Amino acid sequence: MSEPLIQLQSVGVRFGTHDVLRGVSLDIFPQQTVAFIGESGCGKTCLLKLVVGLLQPTAGDVLFQGKSLRSLNEKELTAMRLRVGFLFQSAALFDSLNVFDNVAFGLKAKGGVAEADVSARVVERLQEVGLPDGVRVKMPSELSGGMRKRVGLARALALDPNVMLYDEPTTGLDPVMTDVINELILQTRTKRPVTSVIVTHEMRTVHKVADRVVMFYPLSRLAEGEPQMIYDGPPDGLATAADPRVRQFVEGRAGA
Amino acid sequence: MASDSAQPAPGIVSSIADSLVALGDWTAFSWRAVTGLLTRHFKRRELMHLCLVVGLDSVGVIAITGTFIGMVLAVQAYSQFHQIGLDTSLGAVIHMSVVRELGPVLTAVMLAGRVGSAMAAELGTMRVTEQLDALACLGVDPVRFLVAPRFLAAVLMIPMLTVLADIMGLIGSSFVCLRVYHIDAYHYWEHTRAFVGFWDVFVGLVKSVAFGGVTALIACHRGFHGTAGAEGVGRAATQSFVISFIVILALDFVFGLLANSVHDMIWPPSGSKPF
């Protein structure tokens, strides 16, 4: 197997006196699609933010292509971030910019791209996520939840990233739009050699797009394996798939 | 018992420690923002827009505030000065107060309330909706990109707003003194000319620049550190105003002492003021 692209080494995150993650270790390999599942508040989004350096671990280390994020200077960190696309839970579109400017933002900020090329790339990405041409001039406040997610995805893909991070990409969407987003994630993966990490609560998304599932329980990793293994076992030894907490989450049952 | 009372309460120690940490964080944040003026993240078009928001949109409220401050000062001071027959000195006293103190301080307070709170709320909302994180992911430093132009817009616009407040205060007070109380205009203006000089205007404007810069940096810092939800955004806006207000008053005191010391160094008290 090739070298891991992203490595979490005994990572801990603490806010004030509250531990969110403790001693989490994980390797993510190139072109894998990994889904993080687990109950709300167990630190899944924190993990995504650790990967892109938006959050600093209070313990342990995060490595990108074998290099610790702590060792990167500002310029190197920016270069690393430009290789990572991030679809935020709320899409995080810039309110004061229209759709075109949102998607073009990263290209313009990076510099060195001709205006015509920026325009062509934006049109291409909007088409890729299935948005009509007329949407370019709309403001984020005029878009539906699903459209916002698609614009967010187009913006994340505009810089041709090697890694895509999706934070609950289907949360708040109807079943049809959920499937549209799932298809877009699959399509993104097939069109380019991209490594994907998806935080989700949707088991349908896990089954449809993930090669590997990691389940988190408050503070740490509980189970890991291929999607089917989470149902049927055997997992990697951290816990059996028969663990009542795994079963409870997968089956979506309230506590015993 | 005695030893207990000698020990500071843990709550006080942690509060002081927290305040020092926050001050250090604000200083580093401010340095990053100010140095951001020299980087590629700084956009002139954004600066123009912000100058309009900070400056032009504040003209009305600053003009009204300045006018009423001048008028109120005139009404309050007249009864005292009239009793001792110093009506014509009112111009000097009121205009000195407006130019050196009330003009810069009230303009800065209005700016903190009208613009600072809006900046804190806007940036706080951007934080809550992860727009600040999105900027960082797109290779843009949010502090340099968002705070640097806001800081510069405040620093550039506040002296102009202060001059407006000064002029309107002068007009308001003159109207009351000359038209309502019929004070002799010649002596009123002569006293003003004799006592209010370039130095007073200069000190007022220097103070206003400092107030504007600090207010913008406090507002942006609060916005960046806002907590989640509507309550967090509201709290950031409130904190921005309250902290700015206290800092403006504290800075005004420090500037007052400093300006007097500098004045006495350049023009020793025995000598008359050259201008």
C-alpha cells in the first residue's frame, strides 16, 4: 500500500476544560474515500478542521504527505490548503458575493490566472455540479439549500484539489437532493484522482460513496472498516461490529 | 485567617490572567491586521466601499450629535458665565472643549456604536457561518483580508468626521450664544481666536485617529472571537461597544496628560502660546 496522504498521530483536542478528542490515530491513503460517522458532538468536524490546519491539536500531530502541519510556515500552509477543497456544512458562501464571484474567489485570490480562464473555469465547475447558467448572477440568499451546497462544491473544486473534505454534505436536504449530492461526490471521485473525507450521519451516503468507514464515539475512535463491515464485522479490533453503540447508531435507534 | 486574606482570590487571579491573555491575543491580532495593509490580501476596492460605509453613512448622525453637543454646552455654560459677567468668554471655553475633547470623543463613541458594533456583528456572523474558515481554505488570511481595510477605513475617515463634529458643535454653540443669548459677536470670536489654536485642533485630530484605529481593531477582534449562534453575534457587538467605550475614555485621559506634557516641553508655561 502507498504512503498515507494524511496521518493523525495520537491527536487530542481540548476546548477550555472540555476534551473533544483524545489520542485519535488514523491514516488516510491517496484516493480513498473515508466516511467519519458518529453521534453529534463527538469531534468529527474537528478532525476535518485539523486536517486543513484550521484547528491546532492540543496533543499529538497531524501530517500531510508526511510533513507535520506544525512545521509548515505560513506560505507552505497556504500552499497545502490550496490543495484541499472543503465543502462546509452550511456551504459557507460569502454573503456579499454572487455565485460567480464565490466560485471564482479562490482562483482570483491565488492570482496568476487570466480573467478569461477564471471565467471559463467557473462556468465549467458550475456545469459540473449541475447548476444552470443563470444562477451565476444570483446572491447566496436567493439559493435553496441544495443549490448552496452545489455552489460550495463548485467553489471547492475550482482549484482542482487533491483532497476533498465534506462536512455533512447532505444535512438538511430532501432525499432526492441528498442523492444528487451523493452522485456529485461519486462523480468528483471518478473524474479526478481525489482523496475524500466525508463527515456524515447519513448511512445511505456512507454506503453509496465510502470505501472505508470510521466510527467515532465521544473522545475516540470506536470502529473502523469497510461500510459492510460496520454492519456485519469483523472490524479492526477496536470494537466488534456487534458493539451495541455501533449497532444503535447504524440502525438509528434511541438509547436502550 | 491573615494568610488567607493576603492571598488573592483564585477568581481574581484567573480573571487577571484571562485579561492579559486577551490583551496579548488582541495585540498579535492587531499587528497582523496592520501589517496586512502591505500584503496582496489588501484590496483597494474593498477599502473604498468601507470608507463610504464608515465615513459617508456616518455624516448625518455625527452632524446632529455635534450640533446638539455645542448647543447643550452653550445652554449649560451660559447661566454660570452670565452670573459672573464672562458671557463673551463662552466661545473660547465651549470651542476648546469641543475641539479638544468632546468632538473627538463623541465622534469615536458614535463610530464605536454605529460602525464598530456592525463590524463585530458582520464578522461574528461570518465566523458562525464558517465564512472565515472558508477564506482560510481558499488561501486567504481572513485577518489581513477583512480587518486591514476596516482598520484603514476607520483611521482615514474618523479625522474627517471629527472635523465635521467640531464645525457643527461650533455652529450649534454659536447659534445659541449669538442668536438666543445675544452675546457680543466681536468679543465672542476674539476670545475664541485667542484661546483655541492649531495645537488644540491637532491634538483633537491625533486622538481621533487613535480612537478610530483602536475601535476598529477591538470590533474586528470581538467579531473574530464571537461564539456560535445569534446570542454570540449579539454579545460580540455589545462587547465591541462596551470595550471600545472604556478604551476611548482611558486613551483620552492618557492623551490629555501626554498632550499637556508635550505642549509644556515645546512651549514652557511661562511663555505664551505661539499659535
